[in-house]
Amino acid sequence: MKKTIIAFTAAVATSLPFVGQASAETYKVKQGDSLWEISKEYNVSVADIKEWNGLTTETIYPNQELVVSEKIKYTIKSGDTLSSIADQFGVTVSSLKSANNLTSDLIFAGDVLIIDQAAKEERSVEKKVNKPVVQQETTTNDKNTASANKTSTYAANEKSLKNEEATSSSPKEENSSNQTVSKQEVQARETATKAQEDNGAKDAGETITMEATAYSLVGNKTANGTVLTKDSKVVSVDPSVIPLGSKVYIEGYGTYTTADTGSAIRGKKIDIHMPTEQDAIQFGRKQVKVTIK
């Protein structure tokens, strides 16, 4: 199946003074295509494609354009803030940070942000929760608690960062909130933080809360050469989070081997192989606790 990539401009609220460019990955349906074939090509579920395109049945037509990714790319414009971009796309600031590995609210014109449409479901919940105020960021295995703790410490961290930069002779850049910082130092700190998080996720015995989906490709080979059968207990992961070949215990489902990867499996996501396609569709998308053995 040949992929066709088509860019579209996202509609935004007219109250925003600056408008960036947003694009998503879409596929133009060809004669003989089915939603199942397209879902396997893009490593997503049939249910997701139906949801992203407002489909109530699995009937599709030649030349029909289908959105095949839950993520879109947005180019930051002068005057943008994480808050205004989050409001524009109906997601949370914390989800933007998580999707782009940001450790502060600082952004720069010309950079590209990944917008995760799945985070829209979390936005209404976040508004109802009063996040606790803490003095420092704590380590936790619960994704939602970690997000709340990080948000409450960003203000203190950025104030300290600003004071440090005031005595530095390195080149400065200013964002829309009048915060003067060195972009090179910010990027270096973000890289170091991400490396620490990735390395921590690989420790045996650690339990991680992950977003789980399911697939079924009986007869095909995985990334490490395993031939899939109905009884295969394998999962697809991001190797930078859990290395291939690891044994993991998924709460409520049992022990699996990390033997596969996927273009949509990035960060704390896991794709569980099922005996049949129907089993995979019924599984849907959910949060699970994964323990590395």
C-alpha cells in the first residue's frame, strides 16, 4: 500500500493574535483499500481511524482522505505561548510538555511542536483537579500525579533559571513572557533531563503507567524477527523506554516479551499483540501498569 501525505491548515480561534501552521498525516483511499489494511500500514487501530474521521461504519471510498495519525505538527510563531497553543488545539499545557519533552514553559519561534489529539480527553478532567503545591519535583510511577507535581514546580524553577542567566555572558533570547534565557543552556538541560528519565525507565523492577493499544498480525515478523502466532505473548514498545528483548508484566494481562516496534509507539506507549483483529479492536485504548522484569 503506498502512503500519500497531505497537509492541511488547522482552524484556530480568531481571538489569537498570531497563527502558526499545523499539519497532520492523511491518506488518500485507493480502490480495494480497507480500514483494516490502512490501520496496519500506519500502526494504529481501526477504531482510532474511525474516531479521527467521524466514521460510524467501516465503509470507505476511493479518493477519500483519512486522517491516520493522532498527532499533528505546529510551527511556533512570534507571540505564541504554551498556554495559547494549548487553548488553540483544546489540549493541556502539561500534555504539550510531555509530547515534546519540555521541562519549562519556554518556547521559541520557528520550532515545531507535536500536538497529541488524544490529550483532548484529559483536558476536561484537568480543569476539575486542584493540583497540590510542592517545593520540588518528586519521582512517581503515576503519570497523572507526576504531571501535577511538575506543573506546580515550573514557576520556582524558571525564576531560579532566570537569576542564573542574568550573570551569564552567553547570547540571550526573549520569549513572549519577557523571560530572558540562553536557548543553548535550556536545550542542554532538557536533553540531560530526558536522558535521566529514559535511563530510569530501563531499570528492572520499575513499574510504569503506559498508554496501551492492541494489534494482531499473525504470520508476520516482529522487529527482532519473531514470527507472530495466535499464542505469541509479545508487545511493541519504544526501545528508548524499554529495550527490545525485555520481559514485562502487564497488570491484568500477564507476562510479555518486548519484540516489536512501531512508528506510532513513542514514549510511554505499548502495543499488545492479540490472537485476532477483533480482539485488538475490542481492547481499544487504555492505561495499564507495566513492570519491567
